[in-house]
Amino acid sequence: NSGIKRQSFKGSQCRSLEWNPGLLTPTPLCFSRLLSTAALAPQICVVGSGPAGFYTAQHLLKHHRLARVDIYEKLPVPFGLVRFGVAPDHPEVKNVINTFTQTAHSDRCAYYGNVTIGKDVMVKELQRAYHAVVLSYGAEDNRILGIPGENLSGVYSARAFVGWYNGLPENRDLKPDLSSETAVVLGQGNVALDVARVLLSPLDILRKTDITEGSLAAIACSKVKRVWLVGRRGPLQVAFTIKELREMINLPGTRPLLDPADFTGLGDVIKDIPRPRKRLTELMIKSAREKPGEKEAALWASATKEWGLKFQRSPLEVLPATDGKQARGIRMAVTRLEGSGESARAVPTGEVEELECGLILSSIGYRSLPLDSSIPFDPKLGIIPNSLGRVQGAPGLYCSGWVKRGPTGVIITTMNDSFDTAQSVLEDLQTGVLNLSNSKEGFKSVRSILHSRGVHPVTFSDWEKIDAAEVARGKLAGKPREKIVDPQEMLQLISLYSLQSCLQPPSLLGSAL
């Protein structure tokens, strides 16, 4: 009945390669592993519902016909940085949510939000409930500048600022001070450009996005007219991509401020560099040196806002205003480069420069944190030590995404990384490293733990109720959705929906909510 053909044996050895109905490749099976079909149904859980978590689950479900995957998320709502990190004016990037939704709808996949691993349930408890545990919880913190004055009012991490305008619950009360005409973004990656673009974008553009109502109102009153993006190294080391640069150059109502002197001598250097970097540098050189066309000139002449790139500047100190509490500017070391290409190092020249500004956003990278003390963690690198996703010294424990490799790359990078980790899990299932003869209860076991601790998990069906309410609210405002930013409001909405579904026909629920 298990679908596995009977084998012939001589002594204790398997004499043939037979088909394991769970995996898509043949595997040697000894008689003890054939006694129960249940032994071939692995229980796997994934911690984190961002791209790394969903791509890991997707690969496992696709390549193992019997695997069951439960996805845990600390927030009631799924999708991680796709929901809370992707810029609101980049809706096409969020289309990947459709793929994740298909994964969540699989009858072998379940989503449990509102569950904090390391607090509501410990990793050791998950390991007792599942054959394999994959940690895919991303980077929940940001790197600090480590300079005097970075705690002054007016200084924020780009991560918190992005979370604020994207509706991340922990950042909903940020209230950034936008009363200064000049803002400085420390960093020259895509997140830095996202932040600058949101600060300078015309309101008509932002109103059509899923930016939160509160942040849109604050940006409408913003006095920011100029944004400088500061990097320690030069034009050949910027981390942003050509798509994001082109968006900034073409942003309505703004003009770029690029100094031609910053690009002196680069024409010959870029001949032999990789094509993506070459095209990016050529676009910067063109914007800095060439006179704008008639149409561009007219647009730039009427522009009321501007942005620019400052190279070879390293922050030394945030300067306080006379009250000692508010930032009034930043002191930077002028640097020179030692070496070339990606490995070039910024070395201080001894020269110092000050820049007046009342808003400083640090965009120097995200950082993962340890989930609980039982998990190996490298605090210097900010990752879980691993080999191809297998956590070192912890059989049955895996990791994928930023907590595996560090906060680098785009969504497709995370996809490939997560597929690799999932493949390691599949290999360990096939070779017997993961022992399936020990029956595991999966969520049934975890549910009793959560119940005893007063934790009420949110299902994917519950999320879809929140989703429907957000879309309905957005429709009233002429935007894709109006995000709910308070987790308690999310949970109350689910309860209200459940109550009303008991009291009236489903056709009336939409108007009631």
C-alpha cells in the first residue's frame, strides 16, 4: 500500500535501488525503513515568512511529495521584506507575493503568524516537534555608525525609516523630523536611493502607492528639498543598481547634482570592468558631464528639489544644535582609495568637511540577531555558521536567506540561496541523516505549547481577511491598499470577521468590515 516495491534481501543488505515515493530521485531503502508509509512523511518547519522562508518551503513541497511544511512568523501578517522593505512605488517587485500565496494554499503547507520563536516557542521545542527546522528569519536589526552624536534627534536608521513608511508595526510611531531643508543619507545602496526617492517624490506619485496614511501625511508637510547620498568610497564602488539610479535621474520635480570632477579619468578604467558596473558608471558620467537635452533642461530648471552623490566621505561625528539634543550637521573625513575595484579601501586623508543638515539617515546595512541562546551565532558576521545551509554542530537545524549569508543581494539571490538550503534538507532526507522512523507531531505538538502559554496563532485564512480589509480601505482612498499598522487591530479584525461570519451570510461581510 505504500507504493514501494518489495525488495529481495541477502543477509542484512539491500540488493536493489527502489523508488522512494516522497522524493523525486531513487534512493536505497532497507527493510526497516519500509515498514511504515508515515516514516516517509517528513514534518518540516520554517521560521520566517519572508522570501527566504517561502522559497525554502516552495522547493521542499515541489521536490518531496509527502513533506509537510509549517511556516512560523512573529507578526500576524506574512511576506517579510516584500511587504515591509520593498519601496511603495515598486509594486511590480511585490508580485512575488502571488507565488508565495500559491505555496501557502498547498494542502501540505500551513502558516502560523503571531508566534514569536525564541519567546512563545523555543527552537529546542520546534526540534522535538519536527524532523527539520529551517531558520529564515532575516535581519531584524541595523548596523550602527559607532560615532558621537548618532543618538541625537534627527538621526534615524534607514531600516526604521523604511519600516515607518511601509507600515512595519515596530516603526509605526517613529515620527521622523522632516523640518530641515537638507537631508543626508549615509550609504549608496538601493535602500539609500529608495529613501531619497520617497523623500523627494511628488505627492501625486506617492498617493497611488501603498505607503501608509500616516507617513504620507508627514511627507506632505516635509520641508526636505535636498538629499545628499554619502559614500566612503568612489563611483566604482557604489552598491545601487542602474534601474534605481535611472529612477532618481528621471524623478519628476527634481534635478541631480553630480560633480564632473568625481568622474575624472574613469572613462578608460571602465573599459575592462563587468558590463553591469560599466553601464552604471557610464550613466553617472553622462548625467554629470553632458548638458541635458532641451526637455530635460526645462524640467530641471523648474525643479524645486535636488539630490546628489558625495563620494569619498566617511562620517566622523553628528554635530549637535545649540540645545545639545537636535542634529544640525555632520562632520566627515575626506578619504582616498587604496587598491581598486570592489576591494578598494577608504583611507582618511586628514582633511575634514562639515555638512549642514537636520535629517540624517544611516543606510549602512542590516544585521541579523540570534534567535535564542541554543543556536550557534557569529556576532561579528551577523550570521548563523553553516555549511550549505546546515547549521554547524546542530543536526536537523538549517538556515536560509540573510541569516545564512548576510544581508546582501536582491530577491532572486535569496531565492537561489533558499533553494540550496532546501536541497540540503532533501539530501539529508534521502541519505537518512534525518531519521524519519521517529514519528513527529509537528504543529499538533506546538499548538498545545502555544495554548498553554496563551498564544493564539494566525492562519493564512486569517491573513486573507486582513488583506481583504486593507484592499477595501485602500480602494476608498484610490490606492492599492491601506496597510493596518497595529497588530492588535489586525487581531481584532480577525475576531470581528469570525464573529460576524457566525451572525450573517457571507455576502454581507464585505460591507460590514
